[in-house]
Amino acid sequence: LAQAYWAVASHKVMETYEAAEKHLDNGDLQLSVRSAEDALSESQRSGTAPVALHVLVRAKQRLGIPANDLVKEAAEKAQSQDLSFKAAVKLAEVSLSLGDGRLSDAVQQAKDLRSLATELPPSESRLQTLALSMQVTTQLARGAYDDAMRAAMELLAAAQRRQDKQAEAAAWLRIAQVHRHREMVPMGPTGAGTSTAEETLQAAERSADIYSSSLSGLSAERQSESRRGIASAHVEAGRACLRLGRFRQSISLASEAMGIFRSLGFLHRLTGALDVELEARRGLMEPMIGLQAANRELQLLREQAESQGTRESRGFNQAEAEILEAIARTHGSLSEPLGAVRNALLAADLRKEIQDEVGETSALLLAADQQRNLGEMIDATETAERALALARRTGNARHEEEAARVLSRVLAERGLNDQAPQRPQALQALEALITAVKQRDGVAAKDSERLLNSFGGLVTNKDIADHVVPLISRDPEAVKFLREELGWNIEKPYTQKQVGKEVRHLDFYLAHRLTGMGFGPQFKVCTFPVRVWGSAPVAVSVNQLPETEAWQMEMMFRPGFIDSGLQSGMVHAPFFD
């Protein structure tokens, strides 16, 4: 009877633990806290190790709730408890240190955790896997990829000794993840990574194969865990295929992973798999098919949320926002700023609703950039200013720099350079360039020029002239330096032979109206109509069709191009002689 009670209690602990992990993964942080606390209560009643403590710590940290006292109290209690209890608490301590950014503490605690994990009894195989996997996480966090690989191989060896196929599959997945990080580490004169995408792919495929072969004979809970592992391995393999240029294989793996994640309810992982498919579609020059897939996934997500009554959950809103952002990026790659702006702003609203300020900043930056492409400069300015204010409030330096860049670019295009937040930095780069020229420092001059170019229109031709002209007036030899080191030809300014006459957009369509053809806004698509001079009447124009109904957007060739080509002939009308 006692054994049956223990089995039921253990089942209840694992059920609530899995729910806590799933909610944490989806971003449902409050639900994760509640499930983790339930799991800890069940652990206390049954006398099992408080494995869910590390999940509770991570959930509270993401909510901004201090977890130090919670871990400290558990550590004091662990002094009089068994080895499994001590290992579970040490696992939580490592999670706390990593979350707080205390890497040196995390490394030392991870060493202590490893010592405890190697002495755990066979009945605590799951806890041992978690403890050894945390070694990999800690080493990756500090950028010690070789140490991370050694930790992953130790995880694999421990699983093989126990003949635990699920743990072995999980170890191969960690090995694949370490290989991916090592791909980015240059080695030797070639600059190639210490691992290859092929090695990452092989490890991920090995993980998926072992997970698949171990499915039969498992309980329903363990089967769900293995299926999640299969999907995660497919996503890792799909990303490796992207780097190898195997786009069709990547799409197949991502599609299978999406199906598994959708059925298990792992929404954040589902959107990660969708990103892999969209990138593969772009690689195949099939962005429209990718866009259809993203919209289909969004519809399935909404239908699932309606049927399960989870439309108001944080996890659903976060997943919907991620898919909307993916759709916005795809519209942007198709030069369809209207669709990009609409979806990015919807994503920003959802992020705001769930109080995800970092995510809201990203969505606003995406919207501002596309509003600029659309020509909506006032809206782009306001959106970029909102993003900059959010970035400063959250203390995200990367977002703050990107928001300042987008806002500066918009203001420069509006002719408001002096109001741009990056204007002082741009002028400093110009002054650094002048200093490098004075000192005849070619390397510094090229670096300063590269930085100056990154600021775009923030530095005008007048700014450059105001700095360069006094320099070459006092130091004529600077002209030679600028020409030889930077390729500037100050003595012979660049000129281009004029081969035609450009007609203003307004004048062009006014001429059409005067001759009886009044085009609406959607059909005024000849942006740069030019009358080409020569023996034959030739017209050249840049024709940019706006977004329209879906049936038109999905056509292989839109009839509007033929219409715009016919319109361009108006440049030869006598109006423009």
C-alpha cells in the first residue's frame, strides 16, 4: 500500500512539475509559479526531492519577484536532508545565480551540483539529468564552449551507463546545441568554427532517432516528453540545414516540429519552428508561401485558443504577437510596408497588454522602420520615440541603440538632423576622421569613415565641407592622403553625364489629368519617370505597386505593371518639352 501511495504521489509531483515547465516555456509566468508551488507541496507531502524549486525560481525572476529568500530558506533546510534534496536545492541556486547574472557564483555552484549529481541513486535519474544538463547551461552562459562540450559528453556517458534512452536523447540534443555555439568560434587562419553545421545536424538527428525509438512502452507523460524532445531536435536540425543550404529538408523538419508543438501546447517553441520555415522559404525565394504558412498558423492558434478558452492567457498573447511579428518581417522582405506596419502594431499592442516591454520595443522598432518605408514620417517618428522611451525604461542597451538609430534616420530624412539623438555621435565620428587625416593615420581614417557612413544622412555634405575645406586649405597634402587612403577625389568632383529628363511625380500625373485620364492613388505608381534622349523615343520609370487585395498579391505577375508601363510613355508629351 505504501508503495502504491508513493507511486501516486510521484505521479502527481511530475504532473505538476511538467505543467510548471510548460507554463514557463509559454510565458504564462503566474501559472508557472502556481504549478511549481503545487509541485513543491506534493514533494513535501511525499518526501521527494523539491525538483520544481528551480522552475519556481526562474518564473519568479522573470516576474521581477525576488527569489533569494526562498532559495536561502531551502538551502538551510537542505543541511538536514538527504542527497536528492541537497541536489535539487543546489540546482535552484545555480538557476538563481544565472538569472541574476552572477556567472562566477553559478560556476562554483555548478561544480558542487556536479559532485552531488554523480552520487545520486538510480531512482533519481531525472534529477541527475537536470543537474548534469545545468553544467552545460552554465558553461554556455560564460562562453566556455569546450567546457560545455565536455559537460554534454559527461551527460551522455551518465545516460548510457544507466541505459536511459530518454536521457541519452536529451544529451545528444545538448551536444547539438553546443556544436551550434562552437560553429561561431573562429579557429586558425581560415576563421572556420570549431564545429560545423554538419556536426550539429548529425547530433540533432541522433537525438530525434533515439527519442523516436524509445516511444513504445512509455507512459503517456513520458511519451509527451519524448515527442517534445523529437520536435526540439527537429528544430535544431532544421536550423543546421538552413546553414547548410538544405532548405527543403529544413522546411520538412520545421513543419513536423510545428505539428508536435501544436498538439502538446508548447506555443513559444511552435513559433520558433515557424521562424525556421519562414527563413527557409526566403532562401528558396518563396516568401509568399512562407507568408501563407504564417497566416495559416496564426489562424490555427486562434482557433485552438477559442476551443480551449485560453485567448486571454499570457502565453497565447505572446505566441500570437510572435507570429504577427514574423508576418510583419515577411511583408517587409516583400517590400509591402503596409502589411508590415499593420501586423507589427498589432503585435506591439499585444505585447503591451501582457506588459512585455522588451517585446513591445522590438515590435515598435519593426513598425517604425516600415512606416518610414511607407513614407509616413510623422507616424514613424512617434513610433520610434515610443520605442526609445521603452528601451530606456527597461535598460536594454541594444534596443536603445537601435531605437536611436531608427529615430535618427527618420528625422534626418525629414530634414531635422539637429533633433536626431545620434547627431552628436555622427559629428564626433566626422571629427575623428579629420583628426585621423591630420595625423595621416590610414587605419583610423578608414574606421572613422566606416562609422560615419553608418549614420547615413545625419552628416550632410555641408557638414563634411565645413570640416574638410578648412583642413585642405591649411594642409594641401591632406588632399593626396584622402585620395590614396580613402579614395576621395576632391580635385575632380564626381559628375554624371545627363542622358535624360526626369519628370516630377506631381507634374507627371497632372499631365495625365489634363489629357482626360485621372488616376486614383492606387494607380499613381510611376515613381521616377524619365524621358531618355536619343534617336528613338524611350521612357524609363521605377514602378512601385502598392499592396492590394490578397488575390492580386498572390498573382505571379500583376497586371498593374503593364498599366504602369503604358503610363510611362507620357514623358514624351509636349507638356515636358
